[in-house]
Amino acid sequence: MGIITLGFIAVAIAIVRSIGMRNKKGFQSSLSIVKQAGLFSAVMGFLGQMIGLYNAFKAIEEMGNVSQAMLMGGLKVSSISTIYGLIVFGIALAAVYILGATSKQASYS
């Protein structure tokens, strides 16, 4: 989850950087960084879930008979990284759309 947090920090820095951009090339570069960092966070969230599921299934295989409650608890915990990664991706995507719309409005006025 730490790597997803780093992705979130990269998204935040790129958003702040793009707000202060005056030239179009630098602005587009910042928006590209926001999109890439958001996508990276989403992918790392899915990877974290897959690693968590692998470890959970490995433990279940070793223990043998496992209750449904324990299985569902493991599945719930493994989903946390995916949810966090998707939240960061959603924030990045929303920022790209909002910043893109405001830059188009500013260029027409």
C-alpha cells in the first residue's frame, strides 16, 4: 500500500504543478503524469490483491478445512489495496477531466 501512496503523492504533485502551468506543452505533460500515476496506482492495487489472494489460498491449502467466515475475511482484507488504488485512480481521472475543461475554458476567453 505504500507504493500506492507514492502514486497518490505523484498525482497530487502533478496536479499542483499543472495548475501553475502557463504553456500548453508543460500543461499537457503534467496531465499525462497525473494519468500515468493514477493508472500505476490502480495496477499496483490489483497486484496487491492478487498477491494477497495467493497468500490466502496458500494458507487455506495448508490448513485444509476452513470456515466460510475465515475465507470471506481473507477476501475482504485482500480487496483493501484494490479499493485504495481505484480511489487514487478516480481522483487522478477526475483531476484530468477538471483541469482539461478549465484549460479549454481559459483558452477561449
